[in-house]
Amino acid sequence: MKKTFKILSFLLLCSLFAPDVAAQEKKTFKLISYNVYWGMRQDSTENKSKFAEWIRQQDPDIIALQEMNGFTAQNPEFAPKGSNPNNLQKLAESYGHPYVYIVREPAPDGSISFPVAITSKYPIVNVTRTVENASHGFITAEIEGFHFVVTHFHPFSSEKRGYEIDQILATVKSKPAGWKWLLMGDLNSVSPLDRSEYDNNLLRDFIREDRKKRPHNKNLGKDDELDYTIQQRILDFGFVDAFKMFYPQFVPSAPTKLFYDQSKHPLRYDYLYVSKNMQKDVVKCEIIKDDFTDVYSDHYPVMLIFKK
């Protein structure tokens, strides 16, 4: 009897001090990066409720947004007179994200700047907004110990995209070593990891032909061929293309069933990169294609799940 009591006492102590296995499981985060096309132009619902409903179904922890034309993160009463902007704060709160940042507010003269934005379930801290030397700007921010870069590169100049990526990589390099980084957005450039898809020259020839109608289309490299150097710089820096970890074969992020004026041929311009020290934290990455994303924008969103 005494022996049995000792055994039971020992087991009780073990249960009291044993680590909670569930608590020890690593927390996961879901991130979506989405070029929503000209401030969600396709969505005429009040406060973009159609978009909010889709986001609630997806339930991401963080969203990186591009082309947020006509949105303000401020109280609309402080917006430029006559601009009548959509309220990003109100929209984000409707899908459970109380924290928002946009790279720039609507301009008083009504000019379009295609700003990027980020919303989150968790506090967004240590934020910097950069609009100089960046066509659509970029945001750097920290969420739950991870460091994010949200951007949207120049749509018609390979040269300007080079300046943009150099500035972003220099920014990352200037920060303490060991930080975990995520770089995302519509980067308007092709990856050497997709080179075999573009070897048929259909995309190159489309750009050459399009240049006759739009002389400002300078998307080809100096040799008048597709320019892989932008994405190559990112890879050489040490970033990992998270999507390629799961889909080594080519999967396009544009065009959607709506349209895409940059090309009628499939291409991948939307990326989610992680720093090499985050590679083991990546759980899943995919391009989301469904009835909603088929027609909401001219780009498909990219989703990443990673653990802490």
C-alpha cells in the first residue's frame, strides 16, 4: 500500500511539473500578399465588404497589400478635401486586424501613387515608410519578432527596379545580423528560377510589341531580353523564394481570369521571400486561386504559413 502511494505521488508530481506539450508547439502565422488592383476597383460594395468577407474566410494574421489607391489609414475627416478615401482602418477592423499602416496617404491633388500597406492581428512596431527612390514606396515593420518588407516595384522600368531592390537590400543589410526577414510584393520582374517557362520568348516578344504602343515600357534588359537580374540580386543576397520550396514547377501569379495588361502570357511577378535563417520555419506557401481571386484583381495573391 505504501509503495503504491509513493508511485501515485510520483506520478502526480510528474503531471504537475511536466511541460505542457501543446504550449510548447510552435505558434504559426498566416501571411497573404495581394496586389488588389487599383484600390480594389472591382469591388463596389460599401467599405469593400466583399473583400473583407473573403479575408475572414482565409483568416490570415498579416496582410501585405499593393495598389491601395484611394485608401487612408487616418480618420477620413483628416483626409484631403474632396478625396473621399476608403478607410483602411475600418476595413481592416472588419476582418479582425486592428493594426494598419499605409506607406503614404492620398495626395491633396488627387494624384495616384499606388501605395503599399500592411494590416495585422498583432501590433506593428518599428515601422519605416520609404517613398524616396521607390516608385510605389516600401514599408519595413516588425510583427511578433519578424521583420517585414512590403513593396511594389516600378511596372515599366527595369533600370528603376534595380535602384529599388538595391535600396531595400541595403536597408536589410544595415540592420542587426540574425533578424528574420520576409520580403514580399508585386516585384514586376521575372525570376531565374522560372527561366525554363520563359525560354519560348512569348513574354519577351509581347513586351517588344507592347513597346510600340507604350514607348515607356522599358521592362526588358539592356540586351533587349528578359531581365532576370532583379530577382537574381535577391537570391544572391541570401533570400529564399518560399513558393519554390513547395512548387519547383512554374505556377503563374498573373493573368487572372479578369485580365492583365502587362502580358497575355502566364508569368510570376508576385513573390514571398524569407531570409535563409527562416527557411526551416516555413510550413506552406501557395498562390491562392479560387472563384474570388479569379476576378477580383489582375494578380493572384500569395499565401505563406510560417512558425515562430
